[in-house]
Amino acid sequence: AELRKLAALRVLHQPVSDEAYAVLGKLPELVDFRVESHRTDEAAGRSHRFMLHINQCPNLRALELKHLFGLKGTSVDQLIALPKLEYLELDND
């Protein structure tokens, strides 16, 4: 099912692969995206590279990357400008 009207997505403690986050590009109404406790597991395709999919969300007003201490690295420095962003919380190592 398509979720084209979805405005907010929060992923908490879920073993979601980096590539699964590609769905963000299919959510044109997404304005609030929050991830908590994503952990690196290269064998399962989970790493800090999931953050790169945020670049497909130019309408974001809120972005929260929280409790990402289990990641080996970060991709925050590779995020593009998000002109509508009003709220940002980064809590990763």
C-alpha cells in the first residue's frame, strides 16, 4: 500500500536496513522524521548510511536522530540543506 499522505514517521528500536529507508523518497508529504536507537549490523545491511535517504525529503520540518550510539560512524555531514527544517535533534556518537 502506498502512504503518499504520511506526514510523520518515527522508527524506534527497529532492525530496519539502510536500503529500506529508501521508502522516504516515496513519501512526498513527510514533514517529521525521527529515528531512535538504530545500530550498525553490516551483515543485516544496517549502518549510518541510512541517513543519506533523508536527502530525499526536502519538505522536512522536523528531524530527530536520537540515541544512535550503536552506530559506527555518521553521515550527518552528507545531508543536503533542508530549507523548511525548523527542528533538529542530533544525539549520536
